[in-house]
Amino acid sequence: MNKKNIIKTFALAAAAYIGVAVWAMPFQGMRAYRLYPVMQVSDTVETDTFVPRYLPGEIRDTAAHSREYAARQGMEQLPLIKMLARSYGDSIVLRWSAPDYVGWRYLNRIGVDILRTDHRTGQTDTLATRLRPTPLEQCLKLYPETDSVAMMGIGSIYNQERPDLVNTRGQTGEVGSLYDLYEDQMMLLGYALLASEWRPDVANHMAMRFVDRNVKKDAVYDYIVTPSEIDTTMHVILNPAIINNMKNIGYYPEQFDAGITDSVTAPNNVYLIWPEGIYSSYEIERREAGSQKWQRINQKPYITMIDAIDNDVCAYVDNVPHPGTYEYRILAHDSFGELTENTSTHTVKVGDLMPPSAPQITWINIIRPNEDDPTAEIWAEIHFRKDTMEADYIGCRPLYYHERDTEGEWRPLTEKMSAPSDTVCRVDVTNVSTGRVLIAAYDTAHNVGYSMPQLLRVSDMRPPKAPTGLKATTNADDGTITLTWDRLDDDVNYYEVIYANDTTHTFMATKNASVRDTCFVDSVDMTVNQKYIYYMVRAVDYASNIGPFSDTIQVIRPSNVPPTPAHIDSTHVDTKGIFMRWIAGSDALLAYHHVLRRLESQKEWTLLRRCDADSVKAANNYIDILDVPKANRSEEYVYAIESFNYSGISSGLSLQFCTRFLGETIIKTPIKLYASYHENNHTTRLAWEVDKLPEDNDWYFCIWRKGADEDRFKFLLSAKPTDRDFSDHLLRPGETAQYYIMIQMKDGRESEPSNVVTIKAPDKK
């Protein structure tokens, strides 16, 4: 067979065997080399462990390999040949591959050497040198053209023309053509890896597998797979693959227990999903529940599609013969061409997804039984036929579609389902608009078959209802009034909004008064001195039927004009408090007034009262205030009024009124005064009692005296708040004097005088 026939055989065999998108292949084939569960890798091996030993039929010289390997240890870290190993007790199997297409082609040309070190003796043997793929002519004698796996593996090696003749999307020399060439090369490497995984004999002939049968049970070995030559151009240099401490024990199949999930996507179709693992291909087996025999449902090893790989899962679609309960299990092909243990059994219940045959609507009749009011009651008789009566068919139901009324969904016109033998449905369409209708046929498994939709024409002669829930919000920043109302269930095409400045005026349509939403924004003049504006809304349906108006809503007009500030009219201040009369503005949009007060030394105002503007207008715009603040003889009180309209616009502070409030000038503090005359020292002795002292200490006692020849009391002297007695030396023998005492505050207030006492000095003896 010539080279062109080999290419053709390879391409046809690969496509027929794999049955999946070819661009998925290199990714799938490389998956087996992501993890190495049975090998240990070491980057360096001490050179003194290579002790030559000769076995019957083996290579006699290992010195060259030892020197070459020692020389490689001084190089920088280079790509490793990827290798796996598995022990069987009577043999150890090695599997390897280059990490990329270039390295693989290089190894196929120059071959590999295999070395083994026995841990018991420390001796190193060369098991093979220049191990390369079997020549093409010999392979063609060993395998027929119908052996698709062998042709795929052999074709990937000897298909030398394909990488150079690949059809690219870009021009030769461009980045796109180079990328296409790279993908094509990696696809060939993927084919080779898959063939070597599925068929151990093909892997041997591809120089990607070696069996070491000259081994001892339970012995421990180190293996090295190294390129037979070092590339002198330094373009392709691969580090050897090393597996240390490989113990030769018996082999047990790997455990593969991926968690299987499923979904039934179509009638009798089961979609199986399991997590992506380290394996490239799988075998899927199925049996009906209760059966003991498993059936392999894939004819060739199954490789999942690329769209499933993107989600890190594997997927398989199985078409079961009929509804029922089925059990599944999955086995995986490992990298040594053997099957793993099967997964745990996964049970899937496949229900009936086959709908009944579709009915056919023959004609529709509209009936209006009330001649006086045709809109009061409307019925539709829908006639249909169903040619095939399935065993599980249970009846029909009419479905209705209207983009607006049903929100774009098909909904039933009646809750009751007709009998299987019925050929007509009578439904109430009094509140149904012209739309589309179909007949849905149901079976016992809730599968539905639909007829072709037809037009259900219902003439609308009923006007919509009056809108309800009309509300308004105002915005003084832009002079707008936003109206909202409840959406009607009727078929409303649009709403009309009208307004008036007074209920006795004629209502007029607003600008852009027709709106399809339940919201309308009106812009009004904010300079008009008018408090209210009135609105009403009505609905118009798609048949141009006009509904009644809603209730009238009264809205306070927004305004950005500051209201007229208040001004002082009259004031009066006495010991009882501060009386003020203010005159407020008469603006129609006034809402309320704030009466404010502060001390002249303070900056912040205190709100004394909020006066409703309507109440002030009812009192002829007078605001009467009586304020009784704390007495303050050192500072004045300041008063002002700030007015606001319904939009929250302030008039600013009015002109301010300032006054001082002294409060009560007499302190009610009873004082009891006592007096006596002492003859021995000719002294008048005064003493007093106070029931309640002032709270602060800014006060003192004042003593007043009136002599016999004086017409009024005169201030004598003051005493400290702590004093309670006083001695007067002014009274002479035979003279008479009167005394009283009072409290004097430093702020000018004083208490009522105490009782008056009279003292007469005796005459001289």
C-alpha cells in the first residue's frame, strides 16, 4: 500500500471510529497524562547508581548511557518525557510520550533507551536502545485495513504529508496558518495517544509501550526512559522520564466511581452526565430494572463531545426502547488499555413524553343571547375533530393567546376539560378580546398536543370602567404635578386627562393628554396665585369605546414664588409677659407660619408656635402671641415670623421685634424682724428670720431706719446673705426709732419689706 493510500485509510478509519468532532481529539487524548497515580517522578538520579550488569539477551554496554545521562544532569530544566508505570507481579509495563508533537516526532526518529536499576543490588541494566516504531511495511502486514484503531495509530506516525498540506484559514506564513498547522499536529499526537491507550499491541508497535518481564515479585525498581541521542542543534532536547521506587506487586483494576446524574430531555432520551476525570474514553452499560444482564450501549469506546468538555463534564445521550426504569453503569479505559471497575449503579425513570396527536379546529361560532344588551353575555362554540384516539388520551381544553391580555402566554379559556368523545367546546368570552385560540389535547402523563391556532374574533362594544385610585404628587423645583391611578383590567388603549382651575369651570384636556401608562406628568404655571387645580381621568379601549371619568382630585398647585412676609402690628410688655400682634400675608398658597424667638446674644432661633395659614386667614390674618419667657434684665428678646407656602418656599424672616422682659419685680420672701434695746451699752439690737431664700447668691439684706424727727425711712446699711442680726448705736437716750428689713437683688428686684419694729431708748437716770 502506497503512502497516499495510508493517508486515506488513516483519515477514513479515524473518522469512522471516533465519530466526534476532530478538534476535540488532541484534548481528549492528552487527558490521560494529567495525573500519574501509580508513578513517582524524580528530576535527578545519582550517577554512581549505574552499575553495569548483563542479563541474557540484553544490551551489553550501559557505560554510554550512564555518561550521557550524567551529562544531561548539568543542563537546565527541560521538558520531561511523560511516563506511567504499572506492576502486575510477573511484569512491569511502561507507557510514555513526548509532551508535544515536535518531541514525539523526534523520539519516533531517533528512538528511546530504557534503563532499569534494581534496588536490591544497586545495579543498572539497559533494557532497550533505539526503541522506535515498527516500520510501516511490517505494520501493514500485521494489521488489516479494517482495523481502525491500528490504522489510526500507524497513520498518525507515518502520515508525514498531512501537516504540510493542511488547509488553513490564513495565507501561508501568516499567524493564522501557523496556528492551524499547530492544531493539526496536536490532533495527530492525540490520535496516537488514543490508539496507544486502547490497544496495548498497537502501543508496542508505536514505541509508546514496553513490558519488562524479567522482574522479581515484590522487588523495587527505578526506570529511566531517555532519548537515544542528544539533538546537537539544541532545538529538541527532552529530559528523561524517571520513575523511582516501582514495587512489583499484583494489579487490581482501578476504581472508577464518578457521580452520575441524568435528565430526560426528549421522549425516551436519557442524558447522562458524569464529572470529567483522567480518562479519555468510556464504556456505558444499561439494563432494565429487574434484569440481571447488562447491555453495552456504545459500539466503540465513547469520547464525549467538546461542548461537554468545556463544562468539565462528560455526557452521553441514550435512546431507550420504551418508557420505564433503567439502570446504568460506566467503565473507563485507562492509559494501559484496560478497563476500570464500573461505577455504582445509577437508576433513571423514563416517563411517557409522547404527546397525543393534534386536534383540528373546524369552525368557531360567536353567540350573543341577550338581544337587549349584546355586551352582557357572549359565548363561543369551538368545533374541532381528532382523527386518532390514543389509549391514554383523556380530553381537550381550549387555550387563548393575546399579547396584551394574557401577557404573551397561552392560557386556558375554561378550567373544565372536555371528554375524549367531545367535538365542540362552549366557552364564555364576555370579557375576552379578539385573539388567537387553539385546542390542546392531553394524555394521562400530562403530555399535550396542540392544534393550529385560529383567530377568535369578538366584537367589543363594552366601554372600560372608570379609573380608580387617582393620586397626585407635586414638585416645586420644576413646577410639575404627577398623577397616578390604578391599572384597569379591561382592554384599555389609552387614558385621557382633563383639568380645571375650579370645579365650576369647564374641564379641558391637558397637553399630551392621551397616555398609555397609568402615570401622567403635568407642567403648571407656578406664578399663579391660585391654591388648587382639579383633575379627572377616563379610559378609552382598543375598540374606541370611551369609559366614564374618575372621581375629581383636588391638587394644591406648586409655587416657587416666596409668600408675603408678616409684619408687627402692636406690642405690649408688662410683668405678665410680652404680647404681640402680627399681620400675615393674604397669599392664596400660604400654608403655615413659624413664630420664632431668640436672645440677642444667640444665633439659633427657637420655634415657639406653628400657625396654620387657614386659621390665620379666618382671624383676619392676625397672629396674636403672648410669650412669657424667663426674666432677663441684661439682654433683650428678639422675635420674628417666617411664612411658608404649600411647596415649602419660605418668605424669609420678617422684620424683627426686640424687647426686654423683666418679669415680676417683687420677690415673695417673708421676713420676720425682731428688735431690743440694751441699756448697758446703749445699743439697739436687730435680728430677723427668712422662710425662703432666693435661689441665686446675687442679693443682700437692706436695713431701713426712721428717726423720731424724720418724715420717712432712710437706707441705713446692707448686710450679707449670711447675716441674721445687726447692732445700731445711733439711738440716744429718750429717742425713738423705727426699723424694717428687705432683700435687694443685684438685678433690681427686691422683696416686700419685713414688719416694722419701734425701739425707744430710756431716759437717762
